[in-house]
Amino acid sequence: MDAPRCMVCNTRHWSTQPCPAFADVAAEQRRQQIANAAVRQTPIPDATKVPAIPATKSNETPATKPPNATKVAAATKVKMGRPLIGDHPMTATERSRRFRERKALQTPSSQ
């Protein structure tokens, strides 16, 4: 199967290929992109200023670190699945077991 004929340049090429009629326009755009990338590059850092990098790890232990104020309590976290209510939320099994216990205490048993 041959490529279709281009309406602009009257040559056969696929749409994924650049049109020969616009080759000079594409080359100019490529040159401009390269020039813009060169201008946008970050300047070379001054050789006299050396960032201070500690040679060893910090001596802070988990006990001496200040508490993180951004942490959210476990009961208020939004997770996928069942909602968290209170510190120790009940599962469906626990809820149904407690319901059955309460219902058994309320109704007189025939045993």
C-alpha cells in the first residue's frame, strides 16, 4: 500500500512523516527550541560557595525528635473501606455478635 498524496507538497508521504514543504519551518522551530532550552538552563553555581553537607548522621533519636504536628490521629484518618469510629472500631462480626447478645438479654429465652 502506497502512502497518500499530500495536498500541500503533492508528494506521497504518510501523515506520521514530516511534510517536505514544511521542512524549513520545522528546522527553524527545532533551532528555537534548542536555543530556548539553552537559555533556560540553570546557571553554574559559584565555585567559591560550597554547600555545607554534614559528614555524619544527625544524633537525634526518635525519643528526642519533636512530635510531628501534621500527623492525624488514627481515628480521624480517611481510608478506603469501613469507616473508623473511635480508637478501636468494631468489625461487622463484632457488631453482630454484640447485637445478638443484647437481643438475647432483652427477650426471655424459652430454654
